[in-house]
Amino acid sequence: MSEADVGNDLEIDHYRPRAHGGGDDPDNLVYTCAACNRFKSAYWPGDDAPDDLRLLNPNRDDLSAHIDETVSGRLVGLTPRGWLHIRWLHLNRPLLVGLRQRRQRAHLIAEGLSQAHDSAAFLQQRVAVLERELADLRAIVQRIAGLSDPQ
């Protein structure tokens, strides 16, 4: 994740807040945008809370198992934990939805360009084959014309 990906400054957050016993070990540190960090604040449901009340940890959890991106750029939860994560961090705020939409359009454009490049390469090869066949046919016609020439 980069600042260009999220359209905002990024900062280091403690997944488990210091106020709830979280430390500075790398497994507890998460790169996050400032807005998400503010929304998360010191949220920690407690050690005995069910998993559905825990935010996802991008260092440990497979986010794609919990969250999906729609064609409209909005995120939807695939699990209760995914829904909690989206709602708590306000991941469908207009700025982020707009960034996802632009990223999706850029991806579609890149796919289209790749397909156009592949098509152009195929057509260039096909033109080369047809030009060789045409040259062969012209040579045959010239030979035939030479045979029937009454000199």
C-alpha cells in the first residue's frame, strides 16, 4: 500500500492500541491512512471478545476472505468481521470509493491496451503472411503469362 493508492498520507498504527497493551513489535504495527487511524482510534474489543468484534489485521488476515470490492467501487463484507471493518473504518467514504473507481477504470484501460497490442501483433503477422502469399501468386501469374506469350 502506498500513499498514491489511498490518496492520503499514511502513518503507522498499533493494531492493538498501546492503551490496551499493544506494543511496538512489527506484528502489531500497521501502515494505515490517517483518517482510518482516527476512525479506529483506541478500539479494542477485549481479549475474550468474539472474532466478529475484531477489526481485521492486514498483517495476518486474508482481507479478500472478508471483504470484496464491487464494480461501483464500494466495499462489501463477506463476513461479519469484514462488515465491521468496513463500517468502523468508514472504508466506503466518497474519497476511497472514487479512488477505487479510478483504479478500476485504469485497470480496464490497461487490459484494453494489452488486448489491442496483442491484436495489432497478430494482425501484423497475418499481413506479413498474406503479403508473402500475394508475392507467390504474382510470381505464378507472371510465369503463366510468360508461358502463354507467343514469342
